[in-house]
Amino acid sequence: MAHPSMLLHRPLASLPSSAFFFLPATLALFTTLFILFYIFTTPSLFISHQHKHNLKYPLGPSQSSPLTPILPSNGSFHLSAKFPFNDVFGGEDGTVSPVSSRSHFGSKGNSMNDIDVFRDGDIFLEDYQQMNRSFKIYVYPHRRDDPFAHVFLPVDFEPGGNYASESYFKKALMNSHFITEDPRKADLFFLPFSIARLRHDRRVGGGGIQSFIRDYISNISTKYPYWNRTGGADHFYVACHSIGRSAMAKAEDVKLNAIQIVCSSSYFLPGYVAHKDASLPQVWPRTDDPPTTTSERKKLAFFAGAINSPVREKLVKFWRNDSEIYAHFGRLKTPYADELLGSKFCLHVKGFEVNTARIADSLYYGCVPIILANYYDLPFADILNWKSFSIAVVTVDIPLLKKILRGITSDEYSSLRGNVLKVRKHFQWHVPPIDFDAFFMVMYELWLRRSCIRMSND
């Protein structure tokens, strides 16, 4: 048999028929080897460089965001480079890469020594400074003698109740350096209606909110040019009341285009668009500083609340008579704060809505939150590494809850609780706000989203 190298130099007419089958195979082998050599020697061509602002949500699968809003008829804007929704946990195991420590900056000069609870502490601190310097919000004006002035203007009292976060934010924003009266300088436009106050207004009520919002958007889009330039994509509103999830049913542009900062932040809610929208923490107002007690926490886990969901029903069914996991239905005989202070882990369990104030309650009292809610877009998930101070348990694993909690070592618990004490300042409202509190964290979430849209000069 002739050697393959000889076959390549003989005239085709003189080659045996078997050579026509051997020659293509030989060429294919050489081509494959060359391609493999090229790939391994030029790896940079196959590496995707990620933007420094990455978004990821710790519960549930990451979803792609509809980045094509409802365009105005003149199509006068275009999207910038693709908004990044990559993994921000750092490595594949969900850990955060070590970062250097920085401190002492901001309007109040507060120290930042909790870098380890952030997804990327260096980037956050650098961008936080830039946000404080340059971020501008334009608020649509309203007269004080307007019949619905109370819906649009900030409250003139200390906010209270379960949905106070909405009022706290507006009150802080309107007195902040982020406000500009020149819409040409604005990064975002604020829609200042209050869902909670509309709900309690007898002229509107729960049934009239949808029409009120529709008419309001129609009014500002007629009176001002800013909404029509982007279809509302550079606008935002803030709402904590659960009725807000259906408030935009007659204003599709708001639901699909505008940034929604809401407490009811679940992938399964039809009005919430992951990555475009952001989660607002539901915080029960407290004026005192968080307790510094180091008393022994004898209870393993604690929950108390109404049985208003299958998840809570399942939890109470399995653990209501347990000696380590205290799952209570109805009113407690002891103060709620004492139960939180005496428990290692505090359970956040989905009720009618995925959101409750229990996460903020847990953090305030130094209790490690256990989150029993599937597909919850957690507050500040773009910024904080929730794995460093909380534990997520899917609802199907409620029967395994004690096994899961007992499996946490004393060192792991100590780390979790130490980080709880570091992050709880981010879940508190102040009047006036202070650096890194809930207001500034929400502003940073908005700042991350301000560059999705690039206005054309036409």
C-alpha cells in the first residue's frame, strides 16, 4: 500500500479508487487539529467580558427582561448596550471575591466596614459616590390646592403602618439633593402618585385606582413631552401596598416600560418585570436604634402570623407543636420583640403576598432571616449578597426545616448573625435620611437603571 504522503503527489488519474476515500479523511483530520490549536492559543476570543453592574436574584431562576418598551409613534429613542443580568455572586459557588476595604465618605460621613456583605463592595462604594454627586430626578409638579394634592405631595407627618416605606421614600426624595427643577438635567422622572393614599381616598378607592393612573399618564403625556420621548421607560414610581400589583392594569405603558419600585416583587406577579423593576423593602417604622443586646437565643426558629396562605398552613401543620421551632397562629402571649430577640432564626413566610415586614423585623432584632418563599425578588438583591446573612428554603422543604437549621455549624451561624448586624442599617428609614439607609439603597437601585435608555438628539 502506498504511503499517504506519496498519494498527495501522484496525479489523480493514477490514484487507486480507495485513495478518494482516504484523502478527504486526512484533510479533515488536519483541519480539525488546526482549529483546535487555534482555539486553545487564542482563548481571549471566547471570553465574555461582563459589565461591572451585574444583576442577579437569589431566589428563583433568572429571567430575561423585556428590553423593548412600547415605543411612541415617532420612535424617538433607542436602547443602549444590553443591560447586564449576569451572575453577581462572584464565583460559581456563589461566593463573593475578596475586596479591599474603604470607609468614611458620604454626606453624613458614615463608615462602611461591611464590604463582605456586598456583591462587589469596591464597585458599590465607587458608584455610590458618583450617584451622590450626579444623579438627578425630575418630579412632575402639583399645586398644593389641587384636589388630589395629598396623593402627589409628600406627607407632612411621620409615616406609619405596614406600608410606610412608600411615604418615607417620597418624603426623603423631595427634600434631597437629587431633585432637579430642570428636566433637561434629569436622569429619571418620578411619578409621585401614592397607591396607599389613593386606596384610602373615598373618591377613588381600590376599584378606581386603575382608571386614576390611566388618566394621570394621559394628562402628563399631553402636558409634557418627556413621557412620549421614551414611552415612559425613564420614569418610575414607588408603591408598597399590595394593591399596587394591579394598579397599572389600565396603563400598560407603565407596567411594561416604567421602572416599578414595589414591595410585591415576585416573578409570578403579572405586573412585575424582573430586572427592569426593583424590590422595595417593607419596613415597620421604628425611631429607636436597633437593640445591641447579646442575650442568649434559646429558640431555634420563630414565626407568628395569620394563616393566610398554603405555605403558612403547611408550616404550622408541621411545626406548631415542636419544642425548637415555634410556629404560632394568631396573637402571641409574649411581646413580639421578645420572641425575635430570643430566637436564632426568624421565619419570613409568604402570606397573601410574598412581601411582609418580617425580614426587616428579623434584621432589626439581630435574628437571622429564613426566607420561605419561592421566586421572591429580594430587596437590594442587586447590591447585597443575601447568602451572607440569610438562608433561603424552598417551600417544599418545610418538613426538612429543622434538619436544615441544625446542619448550620456554630461558626456559620456566628458569621450569618454578624452580617445581619452589618446589613440591618440598610433596612431602616430615617428623617432626614442618612448614608446607606433604605432611602439611599433605593436611590442606588434607581441609579443602576438610569442608563438603560439613551435619548436621541432628534
